[in-house]
Amino acid sequence: MIGIDEVARAAGVSTTTVSRALSGRGRVSEATRERVRQTAERLGYVVTAAAATLASGRAQNVGVVVPLLDRWFFATVLDGIAAQLAPRGYDLTLYALTDDPAQRRGLFETSLRRRRVDGLIVLSGLLTDDEVAHVTGLGLPVVGLGVPRGDFPSLRVDDTAVGRVATEHLLQRGHRDIAHISESLPATSPADPEFEIPSRRRRGYEAAMADAGIRAPRFAEADFTIDGGRRAAHALLRSAEPPTAIFAASDEMAYGVLTAARELGLSVPGDLSVIGVDGHVLAGLFDLTTIDQFPHAQGERAGEAILAALEAPTPAEAGLAAASLPFELVVRGSTAGPPA
Amino acid sequence: MIGIDEVARAAGVSTTTVSRALSGRGRVSEATRERVRQTAERLGYVVTAAAATLASGRAQNVGVVVPLLDRWFFATVLDGIAAQLAPRGYDLTLYALTDDPAQRRGLFETSLRRRRVDGLIVLSGLLTDDEVAHVTGLGLPVVGLGVPRGDFPSLRVDDTAVGRVATEHLLQRGHRDIAHISESLPATSPADPEFEIPSRRRRGYEAAMADAGIRAPRFAEADFTIDGGRRAAHALLRSAEPPTAIFAASDEMAYGVLTAARELGLSVPGDLSVIGVDGHVLAGLFDLTTIDQFPHAQGERAGEAILAALEAPTPAEAGLAAASLPFELVVRGSTAGPPA
DNA sequence: CTGAAAGCGCTTACAG
DNA sequence: CTGAAAGCGCTTACAG
């Protein structure tokens, strides 16, 4: 394999100069720089990552911690992150977060500590205190995206407002009996309900209901899957007094609600109105009203934020203030007034 | 940051021994190994990736080239790969493949050549001759998954059989007028139709039709998206003699067909039968008959294959013969007999 | 089974 | 603007 010394020889300069010319760090005359660049290109020389990292302390690599890789939302965010990093010459190393305790220990105690990355993006997911301590203990810039913790700078949508907007949309359509389906935090959860997404959406829902003078809001628990939404909706819709509208905390849960409605012979929106959250790529197909939270753009923002932190001259300038991300109500055919 | 020499001092051995004890390479007495391990754990020492890579030539990292990260199919395959790599201590670096020529050049000519990874998994996508040459020129083990080229070992489903099985299912239901929707290769494509997935599925479809004595099979071109399927279906269904059944080359295209049918007031399967391919997670929700190709398992297989190649004592033993992946017809409510 | 020492391929003060 | 040399933190023949 061709190394930096061969390029130096061919260009008639020292390896020092080759390094400087190629990296753009340090002063080199324009003529020399150009000659070195062309020589490197001609010889097909590319800097070896490991050597450059060891010598410089910079890996030119960003780690992304992702729960549920195969979920549309996270895959889309990831795509947005990749779109930012690649053009800037950064690679992206993926750290999948599972529910397996052994795998998580390996991730936080070993994988992440190999110093393979310069910075870390953590996508929403529940971390224990211990795990958060490991992340902050890395001494690396960290950007969270919807992470339910205040321990490091995190970009987030105002999820309380999301819950409120979704609920108010249904109220405006004339519904009073509106149920909310979401995940509920286990009592033992390390997450702070103040920051945690499902809790915030639920709070927005409850506030909107209270403002409308409606007591006893109805909540049904489900995990963030189609089937979770389907089961919860079945329970709700077969009760003595089925709601006329359901606000699901994700579009995938809302798909489950639509399935349950179909299985029970209910028409949407004739018998039941349904609204979700996310802006899922298939929501148009299902004619589902939703709150779009632009996940691809969220990924881009997270990518920009980590790059800013990495390239800021001083840590102070990194200025990773938690930023608020936009969202938007997209009205489609799944919401209408209540049945007469 | 704590280094190997501190561990050596604390354990009362040389750094040589620490390295051997922690890596498992080379002989160390069991007692010494255990003592070193405990010392390392107590001090929170983890080997620095860059230093170990530079010294050993092993990066403990696998690269994955992915087109369309946000597509369910690829995200699911990726999840399968990650599930294999993580437990074996390998990290995963993502290389997103876009349509932008500059970005692709950067990927193949620079990013991939930084020697950040020990091996590469290339997910199905069209590569030019030049790009393939760059990949094979890396001198790294490479495993393709559905890659339309014979240049490196590739795991693949027998897509001709997939096309045949899907078509025969519709024939058995009594359909004669069956259309196929898929992507068609541009004339300038670098892909060999012998290997390329859409061509093979189409060939299976045509063969099944011919065997049933049906001339003039009907083909409509579309890209692999919901909207692509929707447009193609519109054209087909509004023609003078609309088909009674449509075989879409992916589930997402099939969703588009379902949408078109709904928009045209056609009932499925009353007026139109529809079958897709993939085993998409939402296919059950759409009640869509499909050919499941188990993408998560495909990812696991690709992960196993690259690990086997990396850990084989000799390149010969790596034995990356192209393997054939399973698929399965899953019959649901979207297919029935033709209208009377 | 264990260790001293060379070396992996770069980057970067330091000096000129 | 340019270069000689030290050093980044490990691994691994080689020798014992």
C-alpha cells in the first residue's frame, strides 16, 4: 500500500509538507500544495484513518446511538444525519441500542470507550443513570435528539405542544370523547417525565382537554408499534362508551387504530376520527391526519450540531443550547366531526 | 486517559502481557490473564481503537454500503447485520450511497480507502464498473447482498423463482390478464440483467405466463416507491382492458397499486388482485399477499458471511460462495379469483 | 509463559 | 514556507 513517504518522495518534499498540504492544516505555499495534491491523486494515496487518528487525536468519525434501527422514524433521522456528515468528510459509526442488558453494558462500557469517534449523537431512547454517566464520562461532544434527559444538549420538539395541537384539532372538529394512546413510563424508568416524549405528549393532551372543560381524559397504554395501537384501540372501541376520536402518539400506532376500526366494522372518519404523530411516509396513503415532525430535517440538525461542536475552536463556542424543532399539523381524511 | 502502561504497572507485568491477556492472542497463563483482566476492568481501561488498528492491521470494524437508508427494506437488513456484528465485538461504519456523482466519487475514491474497515458488505444497488473496480481494489473481503454483479461473492434470493411463484399464485386463482409493475433497467445501466433483481423477477413472471400459454405479458414501469406503483397502476387500470391482477415487484409499489385502486373505486380483491414482494412490516395491515424474503435474516446472513471471511485463517477458507436465500409466499386477502 | 524493543503510518511542536 | 524528529498507543516478531 502506498504511504505518505512515497508521495513525499514523488513530490520532492518532506512528509511534513505532504501532511500539511493534504489536511489543509498549517501553511504551505499554494504551488507546493497543488503539486502535492496532484501527486497524491496520481498515486491514489489516501490517508490511513488509524494513523491519522492516533497522531492527531481526531477520528473524523461521528458515532450515532440508535434504538430500533428498523423503525422508519429512526432510519429517516439517520439518513438526515448521514446527509450532513458525508459531505464534510466525516464517517458515521452506528451503535445499535437493544434491550439486552449484556449488549448495552458492552456498548456503554466498551464499544463507546474505544475512542473510535470524535463525537456522539444519541437518538431518543431511554438511558439509565449509569448509561448517561458513561456517555458524559466519554469526554466527547454529545448531542441528543429527543433524549429524555437534561444531562447533555438535546434537540427536541415541543412535545407538549404537539399533544395539545393534536387534541385541539379533534376538539375543533366537535369531539368531546377523545382517547389518547401512548406508551406509559414504567415506575422504575430512569427517564424524567419532564423530558420524556410520551409523557409530554400526554400532558399536552390532558391540558387541552382540561381547557375544553372535559374531565376524565381517557388514556390507553400501548407500545410504539402498529400492533400496540391495534390492541389498545380494540379495548377502547369495545368498551361501553367508545370514544369518537383517538389521538395516537405515533403514526404507526395510528395505523394500528385504523386496523382495529376496520376489524370492528367502523368507518374512519364516519364512526371514528384518528390522528397520529410523526409524518410517516405512508401517512398519505392511509389518508391519516398527523403532526409531521420532519424527522429527516431533525437528523440534519443533529448532524450540523455535532459538527459545530467538533469544529468549534473552543468548547465554549460549541454552544450546544437545546434547540426547539418545528412540527406541523397535516390534516387529511382520517379526522372529521363526530357521528351525529 | 488511562493507557496500557498503567494497567501493566498496576498488574505488575509488561505491556506485552497486558496486550496478550486482553486480546486473547498469544499465550498467557490463566492466572496472569485473570489478574490483568481484573486490573483493566478496575481501572476502566479499554484499548484505543486507532492504536490497536495501526499496530495490528485489524480495525474490528465492518463497513456497510447502503443505498436508501430510509427504506424499510434496507433499514431492516442493516438491523440484521448489526445484530450479528455487535456481539462479536465488531463496530459498523455506514457508507450511504446517493445518486450524487460527487458524493459517490468521494465515497469510492476516498472514504472507503481510508482503511477504516476490515471488510465490506454491499447492499443491493447499482454500481458502475468503475465503482466495482474500486471496491474489489480495496483488497478487503467483500460480501454483496443482492448485488447485481458477479464480481464479488453475493448472497441472493432466486428472484426469477420469486417472479414465477408470485405469477403462478395469480394464475392458480384463475387470472389470465396479469400485469407486472417494476423498475426497468436503463439501457446505459452498468448492471448485468442476468444478476439484476428487477430483471430477474420480470423474467420469472414472463416464464410463468408463457408456461400458462399467455402471450403478450403486460409490463408497466415504475420506480420502487409507493407513488411509482400508484402511477403505473393508474395507467394500467384506466386502459381499455384493465388487468384483473397486478404483480408488483415490491410491497411498497403494491401499496401504491392499492391506493390507485381505491382512488378509482375498484375493490381489492373483488375487482383487482394484488401481490407484492418483500414481506414488508405493514403488509399484514394492508392485508397484502406478498413474497416474504426475510430481510432481517438476510442481514444476519450477510453479517455472518463477512465475519467468517474476516476470521478465516486463510483467504481460501473464507469460501464466500454465493448462497441462495429463502423466500416464502404469504397469502392474504388482496388476492382472489378474477371478477366473474 | 514473559518481556524489551521495533514498528504500525501518520501529525505536529520546534527550529530554521 | 519547510523539514527533522519525536511521539500518538498499541501489537508482535524475536529472544529467552
